[in-house]
Amino acid sequence: MYYILSSDNFFNFDNQYAKGAKMPRGDKSKILEYFVPIPPLAIQNEIVNILDKFTELEAELEAELEAELEARRKQYEHYRDKLLTFNEITPPPSKVR
């Protein structure tokens, strides 16, 4: 519907029957007469299948990205803790001769 209502064809149709000079507005009765093409049911089903597949792929990708983010977070914490842990360094034992 967005595509149809934002098309030049609909805009030109609406302007033909617009009312008002300062702020023209469309005539509701004429807008209701505008032909909106509806694809056959088989094509609608195919569109739904494609959109469902995109939704499924997007969910999988989002899950993978979340797992990657969590792994990076753990990796960052590990190295941060390693770098910021200061153990007392004891000198090597001296050799007595």
C-alpha cells in the first residue's frame, strides 16, 4: 500500500479531485475509487514465503552475532583480568657459594 500511495500515479489521480486552494486535500469518495492491483493468491503466498525466509535468516544471524559478541566479551574480560592482575614478583633465589 505504501508503494501505491506514494506513487506518482496515485498523486496525480488524487490531485485531479483535490479540494481547497490553500491546503488542497483529496476527495475521499474519489480516493476510494482508485484501483489498487492485488496479485493472485499464489503470488501472495510466494511473497509470504520469501518474507518468512528473510525473517528466519535474520533471526539466525542475530543469534550468531549475539553468540559472537558474548565470546568477544569473555575474551576481553579474560585478557583484561590477565593484564590488570599484579602478582608480587619474587626474586629468584640467590646462589650461595
